Amino acid sequence: MKILIRKIFTIILVVISLAGHAFADGTFFVVRHAEKQDGDNPVLTQQGVKRATHIMNMLKNEPIKAVFSTETYRTVMTAMPTAADHELPIVLFSTEDLPDFSKKLKAMDGTFLIVAHSSSTPELAALLSKIPLPKLDEMDYEKLFKVVTKDGSSKLIKMITTLE
């Protein structure tokens, strides 16, 4: 009887252990908000509106399941065209605990757009990909990071949103 209980206990531990290591397959497009006006909580400039539309066009054929944005006008305005194009609401998040947010994202299957800021965009992409990235220059609005996770491994692809 003790041997049977020990075997059952061992099987339960193995199942729990494997369940804790299940990996979701995801694609994360992490981008900084587009060009902004001056002020405390500024809106986008005309150039920024064009860039937000360009990002939407870049992601038009991607099966976006959710669009995340911080709670500022500039990030929401950058996320809005892609969210509208995919008929999705914008889900607000905070940059206060990016490690926790990245864990939640990694547990989700699908393709997602995340719009953040010059410091939080590369930090979040680094957390998702496990590849260190430097902070973005204050005038850099062109970088878009694509992180693809599959079977517990990740791949980082650096893209640019250059306007023509």
C-alpha cells in the first residue's frame, strides 16, 4: 500500500511540475508610441498619426487577438488604428510591473500588439525574448520589436516603421 501511495504521489508531482512548465505560443509586436506633441499627457502630432496608421497597415494581415496600451493619449492613439482595424478594444496596462505583465503575456496564445514608451518598450521586448535591449533614444519612434515564442524558446526580430 505504501508503494502504491508513493507512486501516486510521484505521478501527481510530475503532472504538477509539467503543468507549471507549459508554454504558450505567442507573437508580440512591441512598439513605442508615435511622435507626440509637447505637454504632460500629449496627443500625437500629424506625423505620429501617420505612423500609427502605418503600423496598422504593417499589421493588417496579422491575426491580432488583443491590443494593449498604457493609459496615455499618445499610446492609445498609436494603438487605436490597429485595434479598430481588427475590431478589438484597447486593453490598458501599467508599466509599473513589467516582469509580471510579461509573464501574463507569455501565458497567452496568439498574436498581440503592445504600445508603450521609450524605456518600457525595449524592456518589455527584452523580458519577452530574454535578449537584453538598450533604451530607445527620446527621438526614436521607428523601432518595432517582434517577439515570437514557441515551445518555451523565443526569437526577437527588430523591425522599423519608417514612413515613406
